[in-house]
Amino acid sequence: MTYAKAIDFLYNDLPVYQHAGVVAYKPSLKNIIELCEALKNPQNQWKSVHIAGTNGKGSTAHMLSSVLQTAGYKVGLHTSPHLVSFTERNKINGVEMSESFVATFVKKNLSLIKNLQASFFEVVVAMGFDYFAQEKVDIAIIETGLGGRLDATNIINPEVSVITNVGLDHVNILGESLEQIAQEKAGIIKPYTPIVIGEKREQLIEIFQSVAREKKAETYFPLDLPSKIDLDLKGIYQKENAKTVLAALEILNQKGFSTTPENISKGLENVMKNTGLQGRWQVVQKKPYMVLDTAHNADGFKQIQKQLEIFKGLKKFFVLGFVADKNVKEILTYLPQNATYFFCKPNIPRALNLMELKKIVPSGIEAYYFNNLEKAFSAAGKIANAEDFIYIGGSNFIVGEFLENYPRD
């Protein structure tokens, strides 16, 4: 089986949440347990950190990986979704899983996958777990896909669990209140396993602490950043993620890992270089100032609103596309009305229809609509001057499309 045929099978024969939405979601751990049992439980062959949260879990995972790599460890990293290449989802020390491994894994386990009627995400998780076992990683940083309690990643027994924060996202699956969503994310808390809580709201912290007390899991909170540390991830929100990373590293050090202050400093200064992370307030051009960001829900855009304060004096242009299950009306309340908007449709089945988008966009703003990113970006580029600001985002898919079609060094 070739890599192309394997990818075709994964995307066209299996339920894919990122394309189809809730119909592809399987609220059960049964399939992933059976998949991993057939693979001789690879998740038990390496140590791990498990990370859940509405926003920031990907950045937190990459920061942790970068620091541990800098300290000399062989680090597996499982994240989702990918931006450009499927192989981004599972990396070791910043190097993506090989296409040959993907092809071999699918060919070898084809009958099992079909018999279980496994989802795309379940197969990707099992594939990553098997990859890390075969490559004998020292530790793997595992990001949940959605929620926590019933997420396919939730069969690992980590050294430490991390919950970054809670926001209203995926409400059709996780619940319509912050408390319900917090309860789902608390599902990654394991008995006698330390949990780092990045969330700041007391009522949600209490939910996590209540579950932790029940499971005799000690709770930890983010640590202050040393003044000398300089992050290469320039979003102001990344400082909060970095504090969470420090708390997790302190626990890992108590458990036999060794990361020095120098490892931490160098690791946090070189996250993008060490891990290949993209799309987090990623500056791709200076004139005009152009930023890519994967914020895709209201809480994410609250942080973008704060970041935009730095660029108060610049004329702003936004190239945005959304998927259909996001609260776009609320997202737009965090963006300036005195900007120019170029809305487009992401190239996926879950994309928000432009006719529906027009009903949501406030009538008072200057807005243009395009059926694809290329046309929207081209239109913005023709108007924006060298001293202006262009933001590109709204979804992971828009950022991924941009990176694929307008590659940067």
C-alpha cells in the first residue's frame, strides 16, 4: 500500500470529525482500547504527559516537547488537527512521522480498522501510540482531540495531566455550559496522578479540584516565569501557557526527569525551530505586517483582541473563514468595527456557508465575500499598504490552506 492510498482510505472510508463534524464523533473508548490491545498496548511502553483544554493545549504541548528535547530526551508529540500534512500529527523531536510508517500501519491493520468501524481520529491516535513505542521514545506529550473523558487519547497513564483552560466550544458534544465542559475535561484526571490546572475561574477550578480529591490526585497551578526567559511564540497569551509548562516540568523533575533552567530557557526560545509549530500569532511578513493565527472560538478571539492593542495605530484588514459549528456572532464582537473584512469559505465540507455568514456579520462593517481563500487574500493584498496590518485566520483550515499555498521559510 502506498502512502497516497493509505491517506485516501483514512479520509474517504472513515468518519472524519474535522470534515463531517459531530456525526464522525464516537463517544466511547471501546474502539481505541481494542485497537491498542491488538497492537500490544503501545501506550504502556512509554511515559507521557496528557494535555486537555479549550485553547492553548497545542502550544503547551509544543513548549513541553521543545524543553524536553533541549534536555536531551527523545520526545514523541501527538497533536491535532494538522495544518498542512497528515504526518504533522505525530512527531519525534520535531520530525514528522514518515509516510512509509503511515502506509505500513494502515496496510497491516486494515481488517481490524474496518471490523471495528473505527473513526479517523481513533486510528490516528493508535498509529501515533504504536509509532512512539516502535521508536522507543523517552516520553510522549499527548494532546486530546476533543474534550477529555471520552477522547481516544484518554487510555494513557501519564506522569502528569494538564488542563489549560475551559471555553464554550464544541457545545453540541461537550455541553452547553462551562461547568459541563469542565467536567468533560476533568475526565483526564487519573488516580494518584498530579494535575496542573491553568484555568483561573474559581467555579471551574473547584470542579477540577473536586475530581482530583476524589481520585487522590494532587493539584498544581502555573508558576511564575523567570524574567530572563524570552518566548519565540509572540502571542501575549503564550506567557500563560509557558507558566503551565513550568509547573508540569517541575512535576516531571520530581519523577526522575531532569530539565535545567538553561534547558527551559533555550527550549522556550526555540519552540518553532525545535517542534515545527506554526499558526500561533505567526508573523509571516513585516510590510504589511501579516499574522497567521489558529484562534477559532470566542475565548481564542478574546486573546486576539488583547494582542491587537499593540497595533492600535495601524489600518487593519482581516481575512477570515469559519466552520459551521462556531459561534461566529460572538467571535466578531472581539474584532474592531473600523477594519476591512475579507470573508471566505474554508475548503472543507464543514465550512460555514457564505450566505449564512452574511446574516451574521454586522451591517456596519466594511465586508467582502469570496468563495475561497485565494481570492480573499488577493483582494486584501491589493488594498493593504506596506504600513498596514493583515490578520489571516478564523479556523485551523484557513491557516493550513495559507501555509500550503503560500509557503514560508
